[in-house]
Amino acid sequence: LTRMFTKDISVVHGKKEEISDVQSADWLYVTKDEDITVQLSLSGRYYTEKTAADEDTDKMYLDICAVIYKMYTEAFGRKLAWGMLTGVRPVRLMRNFYAKYGDIDIVCGILKDRYFVSDEKIKLCRDIFNLQKEIIDSGDKKDYSLYISIPFCPTRCSYCSFVSVGSTGASKLMGEYVKKAADGKSVE
């Protein structure tokens, strides 16, 4: 999440470390006592927020990410179209929430309110979800999804953790990739 805003912040977490040990002028510091405290120092400005130290570790990490995302949007003065999503496939997340709640409007509300995804990207996810839904719903329990990576994209999404490069910057690589793939040769 930090790297989606900047590469120049030291991220430190622990129980009671000394902030003075941090070597960078800009830092994000997360401590856990009874609560979780998140502190951000950026260009001489300081931000501090607290969130509950929940027994449900997944919920606690989600709460910490939400606090950090809100701090970064305030500090940097911008929001990300994909909100705080990192390293996930958004339509898969939408599908998982749909399986749990059974109502696409509830799912869209979760993406907007809990993950801070923009209306534009929620609409894109919903459109893809609707295209895939009939096929996925008609499948057998023994069916599976297969993801085939083509490492060139028109743009690189901020949440993406797949190995890929923007197609405009890699046009000379694409021809060789396609040629080797068509010849059935290993692409390295």
C-alpha cells in the first residue's frame, strides 16, 4: 500500500520500538498495545490514528490498511482508483463477497466503503462479474478456473502483483514473446 503512494517512506512495525531508530526522515510507524497506533511523518507533517487490536487478525490487518490508506490520501492529497486493493484480483474478491452475501449491491457497497474503490472501477468489476457469472454458475463442482498470464497490459493497475509491463514500453518484447509462444518454445 505504501509503495502505491511513494517509495521514500520507511515502514516500521513492532511492539514498542523507538521511532528514533528509523533512518528515514519520512516514516510510517505501527505499534500494537491494547490498540493499534499508526503514526506517519511526511515532509515534517505528522499524522496519528488508532484502531482496535481485534482478535480476528484478518479484520485487524484490514482496519490497519484502512487507517493507513486514509492517512496517505490526506497526506498526498489524492485517492487511488482501486482504493487500498493490492495484490488481488478485484473481480475474484467481488465473487467471493457475492458468495457470502448474495447481493451484488451489498458487495459494491463493501468495495466502496471498506476498500475505497472508485465508482468507475466498481462498475468495471461489476460488468466483468456479470459477464463471467453465467459461465461460472453453469459450471460443475469439478470445474476450475485457469489463469493464463500474458505479461503485457495496456496499463499497469495499482493493485496488480503479477509480473507484467505496460505494452507501450515493451512493444519490442511483445513480438518475440508472441513468436516464441506460437512456435511452442519456452518464453523466458
